[in-house]
Amino acid sequence: MGTTFRTAAVSALALGSLTVAAGAQVHAATATSHSARIQKQKADVIAAAAKEKSSRTTPSPEAAKALKAKKAAATKGQTPRPVTDPAAVRTLKMKTIAMAHAPKG
């Protein structure tokens, strides 16, 4: 009777080991599949964002012409020159800092 119990215990241990090994293989296969799916989803999201950004930032030819004409009209007769007045420099710095800390949106 002792031998039967020992044989049953060894068989159960071997079966448990096989079950654990099979479970580990299934987990490894599932994890690899899941990782590949996540990577594909990330690539799709990045591609969609890049496409949306490129379509948003490219103005139509008519809009580009109008913008160029507007800039030319605004700068006609004006030459940019550096700001040398200390008070003006301080004011520009403060405006820049205020714009950087302003809430977006």
C-alpha cells in the first residue's frame, strides 16, 4: 500500500510539473502575441497622428499666397532692428516669461 501511495504521489507531481510547463508555454505565447499587438497599435496611432499633423500644418496654395502678401504689406518700408533700450529689453523679457507661463488652450 505504501508503494501505491508513493507511485500516486510521484505521478501527481509529474502531472503538476507538466501542467506548470504547459501553462508557462501558453503564457509565453500569449505574452508575445499581446506585445506584438500593442506594438502594432502604437505604430498605427503614431502614423495617424503624423498624417493628421501633416494635413493640418500644410496650408492651401491660396492661403500661402495670401499670408505671404499680408506679411509683405506689413513689413513694407520697415526694417527690423535690435532692441537696445534696457527698459524695452526688460519689458520683452517679462512678456516672454508671461507667455511661457500662460495657461494653454
